[in-house]
Amino acid sequence: MKNFGIFIILLGLGLLIFTTFTSFVKEKSAGIGKTEIVRDLPQEFDWYPLVGIGVMGVGAIVLRKSS
């Protein structure tokens, strides 16, 4: 349980440092017969840094309960 608490704290630290995640989705723009034009559209996932602080708090609680 102690390792899990440390993992949650590190996950919260990562969420605190990196507040955006970008992924790309392929979209078909045009197609004529067998020929297709495909483009990548970026999709961003944003969260507040307070989410990372909250997750770190939960990790600290789990770490304290396991001791």
C-alpha cells in the first residue's frame, strides 16, 4: 500500500507539471474514388493545476494510512 501511495503522489506531481495532453485524430477531408485526403486534427485535454494538488493530497492520505 505504501508503494501505491508513492505512485499516486508522483502521478499528482506529473499532473501538476503537465497541464495539457494533446492527441491527434485522423479525419477524412475529401475522397474521389479510391483516393482519399486525410488530415490529423489535434485534440487537447486541459486540466487545472489544482487537480494535481488534490491527487497529491490523496496520495499523502493513502501513504499516511499505510504507515
